[in-house]
Amino acid sequence: KGDIDELRIREQLNDDLNDYLEQSIYRLPSFSPAKIGRKKVCFQLHLSLEIKDQAIRVIDLQQLKEWMPTFPGCESVSDRSERKSCADKKMLQFVYSNLHCPDEAQDNEISGPVVIRFKVAQTGDIEEATVAKSLGYGCDEVALAAIEAMPAFNPGYQWGQAVGVYFNLPVRFRCK
């Protein structure tokens, strides 16, 4: 139904404050039930509360969400999905503007993907770039160099903390 069930307070405070928190949370309006397809499912929601001088403030839920790293240049776009689309487009523009067909691939008219696995570190820097799927003919080295040349990303976040995130990026070659 969207009701709160099985409330747990991880760090016990004093009894009065614990009771107040519990009553306040149970007084929240019902949530829209979570669904997978048409089936209603249960889910867990973790809230962080900051308590200072007996005042309680719910920490901005945006800080608690997971944020994937994004290529720089779209920070002014306010809509999250539009910002992701903009960042993905800029990343691909960067990668493909830094690619060329190696002579060996050109001579053999090679086409296909090289998959590069890399980590966007907590700082946003590109680390641990490796070839996950090889095409050969010099294409692997060119794709790897393009990925390693990318500027620092806006880092990913989980529960308000910067985290490293791995990506697999297919880089397509059409050498004719």
C-alpha cells in the first residue's frame, strides 16, 4: 500500500528523541508503492538525519542518491537525464575526435569495436584503462590513447561520498 513498515533506528539516541523520530516518520503520508512491471514490491529507504542542538534536519535526499560520473561540460543543464545525454554526447565527440585509423587497419579495411574498460576515480580522473575486447591492427592502442586523454569527469557519488566507477566503452572503427 505504500506504508512504512519495519522502521529501524541505526544509532540509538535518548528515548524521547527516538520516540519523537519514530512518531514523525510514521506520520509521513503514504508513498506510491514501488513496482516492477505491474507487480508491487517492497523496497528499503535509508534516511540520514542531522541532529544539532535538538533540531532535526533531513539531509537533502539528492545527496544520498547515486550519481554516475559525467563527462565535463554539461553542469549547467538542470534536468538530470538531459545532463546525462549532454555529457554522453560530449564524451563521444571527444573520443571520436581523438581517433584515427592506424595504417595497418586502413590497409586491411578493418571495421569493428574495441571495448575499453576504465575507472573514473573518486577525483574524476581516468584510471586503469585497459582493452577489454581487442580488434587489433593498431586500433586497440589508438582507442586506449583516446580514453586516457579524456579530461577529468565529474565524479560519481553514492550516499554523499565520491566513489570510483568502472565503465566499458565500445569504440567503433571503420577503416576503409
